[in-house]
Amino acid sequence: MTNKPGLSMGFLRIGVLPLVSLLIICIQLSPHESSAGEPKAIALVMKATGNVKLKRANPGEWFVPKKGEILDGGDLLRTGEDGFAAVLFQDDKSLVKISSNTELVVNGERQGKAVSKRLWVGAGDLWAKVTKTEGTRFEVETPTSVASVKGSEFYEEVAENGFSSLICIEGEMEFSNDYGSVTVKPGMIATSTGNEAPGLRPVVQGETPGFGAEEGAVTEEEIRIEYKDSQGNIKELIIKRKVNR
């Protein structure tokens, strides 16, 4: 009998990044541009606390990312024992949070102004709130599963052996592996060992993680990022966000 993986209480240790809405008021979004002047960057590091490291796809040196760090396709975020990071996608403001001991590779393919996203989680815990955008995709790949998401909120945990578990909070998604797929709706948990078709069952009490909820008084925060465009001109990205403390 195959043991089904479940979401661990490790989720409950995650701090909350309170983030309700963002307003981009500068249209030059990216400090990383191609020779034609088209932006390559697809996301920003909105928060990084504790042990968090970033490795560029090219070059590949590890460093500590700062708030507002630009992410290009193929960049790898890694958190340690006390690490936490939040990533905001520039095109539709989809938000991803990762907890301690998590590896996340951010990949994206631009389709006009939108970005089709494919994340890789090698191990660890992830929460995401995905904005539904027509004509694009949002996928989370693990060693044993692929989650295809549209306009959903969910949690996913990947164990060290690659077993993955996904809880749907809002919307719905397809959760698949080499043996089949299931449609996951709110209140359901899907699991995959990679050795058989995904499992699907109702979430039991206490299984849903606690992080990702927004509570408290609303305040406003501003982030300013300076960068050079392809002509060497210095520009500024200003992000204003309303946050719950």
C-alpha cells in the first residue's frame, strides 16, 4: 500500500507577508532588457527574511537578494532554516511565497505584455495567489507532479523524496503526473508519489496551513528601484502597495 504524502505542520511556522494590492505607477518595469529594448525580467523579490540566497541563471554566483530584486527566467531562490521569500510577477501581480528549506526556480515566457509562468519547486513549501490572465499559463512543477493553475489560491508542499501535496483554497486547477490527472477544487487535497495516478480527497481539519492570510490595519508602503535601460539612461520603478500589518 502506497503512503500518500500530506501537508506538514511546517507550513504553520511561516511568517505572513501582508500584501493586498499593488499599483505600478512607472511603465518602465525592468532593469534587465534585451538588445531590442524589450524587458526580460518577469518578477520582483518583494520580501526576503532570514537565510535567503539567489543564484542567477547566468552568471551563477549565489548572493543575498535585496527587497525589490529583479528576477529573470531561470533564476533560483533558496531559503535556509529560517528563510522566507515572496515573489511578485510584474505582468499580472500574481504572488508566490516560499518558506524555509525551499528551492524555487522562476521561469517565464513573454507573450506580448503577459508572461506564461512555469515554476520549479525541488523541495519545500509554497503558497500562491494567481491572477487569471487569458492566453497565458501558470504551472508549478515538482519532481512528481505538475499543477496547472488559473485564478487560484493554493498551497503546495514537496517532500525531500519528491512526493508532493497540493491544497486548493480558491478557484480550481489540474494536478497531474505521468499516470493521470485530477481536478482540484476548494477544500480538496491532491497528492502525488510519482508511482501512480494522483490521489484526491477532502482536506481534514488542521491540515490547511495558516500562512497567506491577510489581517490587521491597512497602511501604504513604497518601493523605489533605479536601473539603466538599454541606452544607458537611468530610470526609476516606483511600486506602491497597500499592506495589512
